[in-house]
Amino acid sequence: MLNGCCLPATRVKQLIFQPPRSPLSVKNLMKYSDSASGNRAGRTIGANTEKAWQAFCDSVVAQPTWAADPRFVNNSERVKNADALETLIEGVFQTQPTAHWASKLDAAGIPAGPVYAFDQALSDPNVLARDMVVEIDHPIMGKTKSFGSPVKSSGKFTKIRLPAPWLGQHTADVLNSVGLNEFEISALFDQTVVYDHYRSRSQVPHPNT
């Protein structure tokens, strides 16, 4: 999932900016929502089955009447009345810090987890243990950080070996591999037929000079 957020997370890694948190709610699952509470840290809550919903009402928020409320009597009705339900849940969740609700949700067996900011996600012990943030050498920028592969194996094929190339970085290498010599390649760069963002024109002197 972290890899799916690679662009904004990369901006955080490079200290460009911290993206603002957006409201999140997948209403067809009753409640997978960013529920800010107490210290303003959020948690996702998944109570999309009738068993989980009943446990949520009885054991987590201590609101058994919610389960009998016609607006929330089944998942379809909860979807229709998601805004009203979310308001009720937020009202209860504001009364205690996140750690309190985390303990209650875990005890009730309801899927839940913290809503991290990107800097928190990138420093999470599980993320670091799985080498999801790796340090690589960039020929222009020096040491920088990149995402590791989410697919792990015992072989070498899932390791991050190189940084992402800049525009035109390997142009000369490709042209050389198909038989062009340095002077021919330099001429193509001078004529702007090909491009390398960090290459100076006429790096290779013409053979007649």
C-alpha cells in the first residue's frame, strides 16, 4: 500500500513538504474512516460485517442502541446513513485518546490500524524491517532514499540496485551499443537530435580540432 503512495511519500523523504491529510471514508464498508480522537491521531476501523458491527456497538463504543437503530440495522442502511453514523462515532471517539480505542478495538477483534502521516509510515518499524526504505547513491544528488520492492524473495532480483535515471541519462550508452562512436554521438547532442539533461554539449572534441 505504501508503494501506491510513492509520489507524495517521496516528496516527504526528500523533505519537500508534508502532504495534508485528507478526509477518508469508504462508505460501502460501513466504517473504514479516519477517526481523529484525543491526540488527533486517527485509526481505520473495519466493522463491515454484522458480527463486527454488533461487537463495535456493544464492546467498543458501548452504544448498543445503535445496532437496533433502523438507520443502521444492516450494512445497506449504514451505507445510506453513513454521514449520520460517522458523526455519532466521531462524537464518541473524541472523548478518549487513540490508545484507548486501539485497545478496545483489539479486544473486540475488530480490524483497525493507525492512520499515519507519511513521515510516520516511512519510519514504522515494520516498514524499515522489510527494507521498504533504502539508501542509494545518485550520481548527481549523492546519497538519497528510495522505496524498496514490496515483493520480497531470497534472490537478488527484488533489490534496488540503481536510482531512477534522469532524462537522457543513458542516451549515449544506448547509441554506443548500436555502433555509434563518441564523435557521432557528440554530434547528435550538439544538433539537439538527442538529449541528456546533465550533459554539456561538445563534451568530446571533434576529430578535426
